[in-house]
Amino acid sequence: MPRLGFRSLIVSVLAAAAILGAQERPPEAVETRLALDRLRVLGSVLMIGAHPDDERTDTLAYFARGRLMRTAYLSVTRGEGGQNLLGPEQGDLLGLIRTQELLAARRIDGAEQYFTRAIDFGFSKSADETLAKWGRERILSDVVWVIRRFRPDVIVLCFSGTPRDGHGHHQAAGILGQEAFAAAADRARFPEQLQWVEPWQAKRLVWNVYGRAEGANLRINTGDYNPLLGRSYAEIASLSRSMHRSQGMGNPARRGPVSSEFVPVAGPPASTDLFDGIDTSWERVPGGAAVAAALQGVWEAFDPSRPERIVPQLLEARRRIAALRHPWAERKLAEIDGVIAACAGLWLDAPADRWSAAPGETIAIRPSVINRSPLPIKLVGLDLGEGGAPAARNVELAYNQPFTDSLTLRVPDASPYSQPFWLAEPKQGDTYTIRNQLLIGEAENPPLWQVHFRLRFGADDIDFYQPVRYRYTDRLRGELVRPVVVVPCVAVQAPAAVLVFPDQRPKRVEVVLKANAGATGQLRLEAPAGWRVAPPSREFRMAPGEELTLAFEVTPATEPARGRVRAVATVNQRQITSGMDVISYPYFPPQVVFPPAEAATVRSDIRVLARRVGYVMGAGDEVPDALRQLGCEVRLLSAEDLASGNLGAFDAIVTGVRAYNVRADLRASQARLLDYVQKGGTLVVQYNTLEFGASAGALSGIGPYSVSVSRDRVSVEEAPVAFTAASSPLLSTPNRIIASDFDGWVQERALYLASEWDARYQTLFESHDPGEPPHTGGTLYTRYGRGAYVFTAYSWFRQLPAGVPGAFRIFANLLSAGKVLHEEPSR
């Protein structure tokens, strides 16, 4: 893979520009000064945590922005198992969002971002469970790999690796970081990596804690103000942390002293600075003294009003760096190329005429270069090559005069689609399958194509690589860029995440085709053995941009069963079995994923008495679509519906996950909802989080009688479930609920259970994690007037989209509670 000289400009020279938010972009002179300072610093810090949001952003900002160290955060997972306050994305798609949130955060605090193959499978209460699910050696090898590639002088742990860390993922991250500190230096550990990297021993390992901590021997004031940046590191950290928007982590700026403490874990303890005993100058590189002298001259000669004047000295320093064979020299060579480009006022761009193309299509690229300095610079090469000499050019770049060329790229017929690399193959349990060792640890796909510019500065030729991107204008946000991706000529959209057949009647199943290019082909629907699909296939002919819906009649097997249906389109002998989703939020570039064009099938005898269901969407989930599979007519309720609509039109109303946390209109309409129940309706309240501070009262009055929500959860999805009210009609009507209805659950049983409740509530279930006391607050119900109220903290929002048959049967009974209990005598 070619070296990304111009990319280093984005990473290093424009780093300070990422500190945007409430202020204007810093002057170019500040960015260049910081880049010059960074060229003289040869120190590195790697931080290790478990999830997006675990990182100590003030520590990252301090070392990356203040000390100008090469700094990175290794998040063991991508945060797939959490909840999403922005929209309906869960699982893989939430992990993709949180990956982009971390990259946005790193653009602010100046650090780099890495991951392992581990998947966030939800809350875990022990490191043993976590490491067993991930595969201890597999994820340890990933951490070792990142250490060997990054070569940190200091490794900073976010967690101690002990039960005090709480979450099992946190404990595991601390344990893996400690083991990797030694393993990375051991040639006998993971020797297969040594064809690319060398063993590496970091100088010291520390645990970063906030505030006063027992055993801490070093403290950093991250509240120190940096006049070049116009902020303290804690202020920068607040901006960075606020990028975790799917978790609602907007942070106020912290000003004044902020203490970050460090506990020594391994290696010689530091007494005054984390880099005690570590040479961070060019003296650490053999032959580096000559480079240091040249860079000192550059630094002294820098005039922010005439930055191009130091380019000849930078070129001399570059020659000295290029003569050294050392990893630091390779890193600094990329940085100095970026500084040269910045001082010369260079603009390099490789815009494409489109953001997507199907295999066999062509992309027009209009590469351009502008020399915005009086320096004599010549363009001597320009092409789309993957290495080697670029196609010859001989263009003198006149001051501020754009030179634009044309390149044409044909997407190979066999080109794979641009799926995020960690989602390209089926998972191995709770880890991703990544066969290319060089991709392990990376945050996102490398650019598909790059334009190679060779520029001549006097006698020196420098290669720059600019990714091919689509540049466009949004009328509200201005000029934007997004990656160019390869897409299928026809995207095949599955009918739903799950198809439920509550009886033996056939169901109309619709498949949506979206043409990214002109296509003629055939669509068929593959079903489990014993199921019937009519017709066997459908022909189609589509123009670019056209959308077409093709329907099939699917008749299920007689006996209850689970399976999958898959839609397959055949175009020019190529089978297409994936859809196409674009995840678009304003604070990161649009992300494109290609989910399999398949749906889980559930054939199970399920009855539901509630046909008209109102749903109050909270933080976002897929429950409404799942309820429609039961034959329910589901309507999403707006604030106006809650405040003044005819609630009596619904047999049941369901509040979505975290709805009381995120919707003030729901809380304001609680009296109307309880009146609806009193008049005969059914209200089913799904889980909400226990909050503190200004949001502490969000759950006040959540039920007709008092209920206290805790932070308790049952995280083991196989945890046994006992019935606490076996004679309750909610367990027998309209579906008889049995123990096996809790089989096959995913990720967890329940979260944020009730801890105390009024005696007028009755419990239905008891479950608990191994070694813990019984939890009976997972589902409560009561009659209220002529209706029924149900509080349920079981994780229906995961089970229903996953197609768990028993979850559908139980939830159908909860929806039917008002109709079931209307004749039950009051207790």
C-alpha cells in the first residue's frame, strides 16, 4: 500500500483545525507551528479501554495536543452492545456509528484510533465470561499486534483489571493490557506476526484514574491552558467526548484545574513525568543528531507571514530523515511531507463525479493541484497507480492557478462491494472474522483508490497520495466530502428482519429492488425445507435509480420451526444477495453497509388479542416492525397524539426503550395514559434507565402506583427464569407460556429492573445471574380501573428483532393483558 504523504497533512498539519465546535478555525500559522514542533518530538502513548466512551479524553488531548506525542486509543470493542439515543440502529450498525464517533472525537483531541476483533456482546459481570466469549488468546493477539505496530513508549490503561472496574469488559481490557505489555516483547508469543513487525517492549504501564487514587504516584493537570490552541486540554476533551452522541454524552467545557492521576502497574515507575527516562528527541535514533540540528534551524527561521521561505530548509531536513532506516524516520518523513505541503500552500484534490459505482461502471476523476506560494514547483507525475512511477507530466505550477486533469477508472467486474471490512465475513461467536492481518486494529476501510501526485521542489521529488472522494454541497452545511464506494448494480432489500407466521396461513412477502445501475435479471426467494414459495422466481428490468417491489406468497411448514428466507437476484450471471443501507448523521461522513438480503422466519402458534397498537418510540428500536409481523396495526404516536389524540382507539399502547428518558412529551402526557388505562386500555412500559442529576425525575410516576427502577440487570441470556405467578392469566391467555419460551434469547435477559414496587403490582418472572440474589422486578403488572398496566424490563427490543419465538408469545400476552384481565377480580 503506498505511503499516504498527503494524508499525514490531514492528520498532523491540520490537527489543530479539528478543535472546532464553538470557535473559528485556528490560523494556519498556528497549525504550521504545531506541526513544526511535532517534528522534533519522538514519543508515543497508547491508551487501552473496552468501549467507545471509556477513553480518558483529557489525557489523550494532553499528550497529543500539548506534548505533541504520537497518541492513540485502542478500544477493544466498537460498542455494538449498547443502546442508541439517535435512531433505530443496533448491533453491527451501532458499532459502525460508534466507530465514526470515535474517529470524530480523535479529530478533535488529536489521537489515533484502533480496535480489536472483539464484539461488545452487552453487559457482562465478570472478566471470565468476557474472555471466554471473546477468546482470550485471540484478542490478546490483537492487542499485542497493535502494540507492536504502534510501538508505544508508555501504555495507559483505562481500567485496573480487577472487579473494581465493574463491567466484565472493563476488567478484561485491563487484564489484556497488562498481559500484552509483556507478551508484545516476547518473540515466542504470536510469532506469526513477526513477518510484518518486531517485538516491542514499552517502557512503562500505568493505570489512569480520575481524582485521588490509592497508589497513584503521578498527577497531570489537564486543565492547563494552551495559548496556541486557545483552550485547555480539559476543554478540548469536553468537545471530544461530546462526539459520543449515540450515547448522549454532550459534555460541558471544564475550565480551571483538572487532575488526572496515574498508578504504576509495570516497568520502572515514573517520579515526575510519565516519560521519565525516555528520550523523546531525535537522539533516540542513530544518526538523528543531524536531523535535530536541521529541524532546529527550520524552527528558528519560521515566519508565519512567509511560511514558504523555510521550504528549502525543510527539504534538507527531509533528505536527512530519508537517509535513516528507523520506524521513527518513516513516521516523520510522512509528517514533514505534510509540513512542506502546508508551507507551500498546496491544494491537492481527487474528486470523483459520483459517490458510488457498480462493478463494470466507470468513474470520472478530476484531480487538481494548486500552488498557492511563490515557490517554483512542478507537477512531474499524476496517475491512479498503486505504486511505481506515475505517468509523466511536465507542468509548472503558476501561483494560485489550478491545474486540473482527467482520469477514468473502471470498476472491475469482480470487485467486492465496499462493506466495512470487519463485517465482510460471518462472525466467529463474539469476535469478527478478519483474514487480512494488516487490517486488524484499523478503524475503517482504507480508501479504494488514490491519485498519486509527484511534485518537484527544485531537485527533490515528493510523492503525495490523495484518496478519491466525492465532493458535494449541502445547502445547510456547505461543502462536504464522502468516500467513493462500490455497490451492487441492484440492491436486494429483505422484507423485514424477521417474518413471523403465527399460524399456517400463507403470507405475502415483498422484496424491494433498488437499481444503482441499469439491470435485467431474475429474483427468487429461497425458503427453508418444507416451505413453499410462489411463484418460484420473478423477472425484472430496471433503469438506474428505479425502485421495484416484487411479491411472493410464502406458505410455512406445518410444525413450529425457525429458519431463514433469502432473496437472490441474478444479473449477468452474478448472484446478488445483499441490500444497501446508508447511515447518515450530520457529524460524520455517510456510511454504506450491505446487509444480507435475508430474514429470520418464525413458525410458531401465536395469538394476540390486541390488534390496534400505539407505539411511543423512545431512543429507537425495531419492536414496531416486529409487532406488525403478528398482524397488529401499529401506529407511532407523536407528541400531538399523546397530548390530545384519541388514545381510546388503541387496544394497547407500548412505550419504547428509554422513552421516558428521552421524550418530555411522554412524561407530560402520563396522566392521559393512565386515564386511558383506567378506561380499559393496556399500557406496556419497556425499560428505561435510572438517571441522576437534572434527569433524575424522568421516571417519577411511571406507573399508576409507585415503582422504583434500579441499575440491576440479568446479563446472562441463558439465566434460568422461574414463574412467580404460575396461575396468572397473563401466562396462559392467549398463549400458554412455558419455560422453553425463554430458550434461544440473545445478549441479555433484562436490564434496569424494578427494585421496589407497590403491593398492588404482581410479578410474573424471577431470574438472576449466577451467584446473585433473585430478581423479581423484571415484569410487573396490575389492574388499574378497567385496564391493565405492565412494566417490563426484559430485553424485548433485542429478542423480537432476533426472531425468538417465545419472546413473541410472551409479548403477545402482555399486549393482550387488558382484555385478559378485565374479568379478573380486583385483589
